[in-house]
Amino acid sequence: MEINIKNLVSISEANQNFSKVARLVDENGVAVILKNNVPRYVIVEISQLENEETIGNEEVNIIAKRFLSKHKEAFEELAR
């Protein structure tokens, strides 16, 4: 996810002025809330959230099997 500097809001500002955060989301589609100057929370429109891809269990299992087979020797050594 690319973060536009215009979409950044401190957590204290978001707490005091949530309507500003909502307006940012309406205008730009996203707002990033900073906690201790680190991006911590993302607020997006529901329509964008529904469009985001999610990984299902099958994809996770395929990736896990690939990872385990790639590093099989290391895991066998650790199991000893």
C-alpha cells in the first residue's frame, strides 16, 4: 500500500476531530492514523474493503507446503 502524506493524521488529532478523518476518507479513499509517529491504523471506505483480496486457507496451505519443502533439511536438523 502506498501512503500519501496528505492522508496522515495523528491519533490525537483523529480523536479530537474525527470528522476531518472521515472527510479525508471521502476525498482520498483512505486515511492513515499515526501512533507515536508510526502508521498504526488505516481507515478505508467499505467499498474498498470489500474489493481487497484476501488469502484463503488453500493458498496459505500451498505456500506453507512450498516453504516447508524448500527448507526441509533445516527443519529436520532442528527437529533433532
